[in-house]
Amino acid sequence: MTRLIYNLFVQRNVLNLRWPAGGWSARPLRSLCLLLATLVLAGWQEAPDEPPVAVAGSRQADLVVVITIEGPISSLTSYSVQRRIRRAAEAGADAIVLDINSEGGELGAVLDISQAVKNSPVPNTVAWVHPKAYSGGAIIALAAKEIVISPAAQMGDAFPITGVIDRQHMGIRALTADERTKLLPPLLAEVVDSARRNGYDEYLVQAIVIDGIELWLVEEEGTGRRFAVNEDEYRAIFGRDPDRPKPEFASVPGARGGVKGEAGEEQAGPAESKATDFQPAAPELADLARAVNDRLYGGIDSARPRFDASQAGRWKDLGYLTDGSAPIVMSAEQMQELGFASAVISNDEELKRFFGATRLVRSDQSWSETASGFLSQNMVRFVLIAVFLLALFIEMSSPGLILPGTVALCAGFLLIAPPMIIGMANWWEIGAIGVGLLFILMEIFVLPGFGIFGVIGLIALFAGLVGTFIPNDGLIPDQPGDTARALQGVVVILGGLLTAGIGMYFVSRHFQSLPLLGRLVLQDRPGEDEELSLTEMLGSDPAAGVSVGDEGVAITKLKPVGKAEFGDRIVDVMADLRFIDNGQRVRVVSVDANRVVVEPIDGAEGLHE
């Protein structure tokens, strides 16, 4: 094309750009325009196309759905991710990308998400560490078929920790021996299964979730295969003690110590282990081997060779990886070097080219899930419980106010709806809360004085509320983290009850003087034939000057509470079993510090309305 332009416009003098005496002629102007147009066309035709990217057939995807996992991982996150995986499959996605930027969260939720990724209807799954996947985020990333990373990505440190509240301090701590036995086997089984499925090193993934694992990196001569080995394996293949220079992964002086297996705890395994058996990266994990094997559901053989004397001379030492002072955290370069990362991806366009995709769609958490997440926070639930109980007390104390009842209904709905949406409330929790409220109302209005209905109601209400903090897998907490959730629920509910109790006392003492509530209640004069609220009738000493057997006259309707006159004293009383009309004679049947209970006399039947 360039040669053609030269021949046309230079050698053949098509342009004729000489300056004539009379100025420019039309011919050279037309020729100049023709030249410019031809040059532009030539540049467009000769611009090289972007070279096509070679994509493996198992990775190629036309439609890619990106599911974001941002921030703390909770039961709500698990519910949301599983919902979005199903939606992606229904939309015909060819690949699912988990865009992870998380520092971890609840162990049970993390394991649920990992299982959902492995069992996804869309088998082409990729985790994008963008930019950090710590703790539970790392476990979820390992579950995907491939891992890609942002340029400054970091992944690792999935060491399980628990909260502690005692008289000395409040914070986090390492696992106790019992917690180690309960929490580590499912976690180790999960990461080892992921390593076997996706071609990661089994020892390195164990070093992500527990400390105390010291490792060296070796490479097989000829094949280039690389494995992490422990001290015993190193001695077996090199015939000497390993060197301990500065490790590849940072040493952490004074780091938290893992809970090691005690002497005598280790259970003797079979003389010849199977290829599917768990291979502990450190001798201290051998006591967990049987429990881990019971949870290795995949039945996938380990790719690790047996490192013994027969392997001598076949391997070369590539260096010291970790001294075991803390779970490892890998940088972007280390993830590539150790075979965890397939590519470095900076943005959605690069991700699209990674799959050779024509469409890329992002699937974020919905607004309702975001709202449910906010309402499911312990502090928010604490406030809702206190508001619900206090508003219910005000409404029952002065029936007909409407506003407190509406507030109680709204608080109750906001308290129950989010757990129902995210699968943390089952039928029995809702039933227990309903039965609890019903029995409390019966204690107040139908069968006052018995007490048993009030106790049953409080217990049922408390149990139902605690149940909403635990996933609906059953009545008894048995999954990792369920016990911790139940304890958190107990603390939150007790705090709400205490706060509501203080509020009830304050309201009962100052009901009429409160700016809003005082305007909602009519100021009646004592002695009129009107129903009085419970808070209006509360006094500092309701039984003053009254004893069992005293007789008097009801001066208000007792439905079931009101006032009665005994001689020259007017006393707050409560009717026993039935309502009593104004003007009926009554007899005191019981007296305690909080109330005086009366019954009708002279053959009066009382009210049944």
C-alpha cells in the first residue's frame, strides 16, 4: 500500500503542488484531499489486529459470571453466594469467578461456601484473589478449580481462633485441646480435598490452616515436580539434617502457639496407608488422622510420593519454606512460584480475555441481603430485642395506645425476618417465639396469679430467640461454630432483656410524665368508672395496710387489675381467675410484695365479658 501511494502521488506527479501565479487551482486541492483520505485508509487497513489469546478448552467460556465475596463471611454470605451460584447456572453461565476480598469469618459459613463451589452446576470455577484472601477467604479460594490473582494479592493464614470473654480480658485466643480436636479435622479435610482436586501441595495447604508445620521445598530431577517436605522426609531423601536459613515465609517471633497433640493421644494407624488417606504435614497432627480421614469425602488419591530412602538422589533442595512459627501467608509472586496462581488479572477486561469470553456479568449481593446482613448484626439485634420487649410492655400496660403495639410488631418482624431469609430460623424457633408470647399474654390477662404460664412463656421465648442465631440444621448445635453462635445469642438476648427491664421500670415509674406517652393517655380522676392502666395502678407498696381475709369494695372494674377500697384505704388489686365489676364486694385471698389478689364475695359471679 505504501509503494502504491508513492507511485501514484510522487513518481506520476498526481498532486502537481506547484504554486501557480494565479493561486491554487482546484486540481491540486482535490489531489491533496485524495492523498489524505488514502493515507488514513492505508493506516486503518495496515493496523495490526490484537493477537488472539490462546485459552485452554477446559477454561474457555462465552458467558462469565463474577460473584463478589467482600468483607466478613457469615451465614448471610453463604446464603447469598449459594443463591448467586444457582442463578448463574440458570442463566447459562460457562464459568463462575469468585471475586474475593475478605479476611475470613465464620467457619461453618466458609465450609458451606466451599462445598457449594465444589458441587457447583458450573464446573468451570475460578477464584480471583482481589486483593486479599485471608482465613476463610483462602479456604474458599482453594475450593475453586483455578486461582488467579491481582498484582498485589495475598492469601493464607486460615488458623482458626475463638473469642473469649472473662474477668481479665475480652478478645481472641488460640484453640484449646478440645477445640483443636473438634475444629481442625473438618478444616484440614476441606483444604486437603481441595489440594487433591485442583493440584495444590497438600503440605502447604495444611501450613495455611495451622502453625507448627516446618517445611522445605524440593524438586524432582528430570520431571521438575515440586513438593514441600517435612524434616523427617528431608532426612530420608538427602541423608542429612536440613539447613535452616531465613525461611521463604516470614518468621514470626513470639507468634501464637498452636495446640499440639499430647503424648499418648496419637492413634496407631494401619501398617500400610491407602493413597486416599490423610498425610499429616507434621507429627503433631498424626492424632487427627483418623478424624480427618472420616471427612475426606472425595475419595481422591494423593499425588505425593512416599519420601523414603528409595527416593535418595532423585531430588534437589530448593530452600527453606517455613519454620512453622505461624500459618503461612503467600504473596502474589509466591503463589505463582508454588503453583497456586494461574495468572495475574488486574481488571475485568483481562479476566474476560483469560476465558476468551464474549460476555462478563457481575453478580453482587442483593439489597435485601445487605439489609438482612445489617439487621443480623448482634448489636442491631440487641437493640431490636430491647425495643420489642419494652414496646410490648407499654402496649399491654395501657391497651389501645396502638403506637407501642405497632413498634413492637415492627421490631419483632425485623428480628425474625432476616434469620428466616438467610436460613437461620426454622419452624421450631418461630413456633417457640409464638408460644412464648401467647403464654405471657395468658399469664397477664387470662390466668393471673398462677405464674407457671409466665415462666413457660419466658423460657419458650428465650429458646426461640436463641435458635435464630443458629443455622436450621437441627435442634442441637453440632456444626463448627454453632456453639459459639448460640453463646453469642444468649449474651445478646440477656443484654436485651436487661435493657428492656430497666426501661420497663423507668416507664412504669414515670409513664405520665414522659413527653410522648403522657399525651397518649387520658388523665382520669380516681374513682370514676373507667379502666385504669397497669402502670397507673403500680405503687411503691401495693399491700400497705391490707392482709388476707380483709373485705372491701371494687371502686373500678378489675379486668384483671384495678382499685378496691378497704375501709378508708384505696389499694391496687388484681382479680383472681375472673373479672370483677365496679361496686362488687371483694375479699383478699393473697398478699405479696408486688400485688394484692382478691375474689368476689356475697355470691357475686364477676364479669365474663
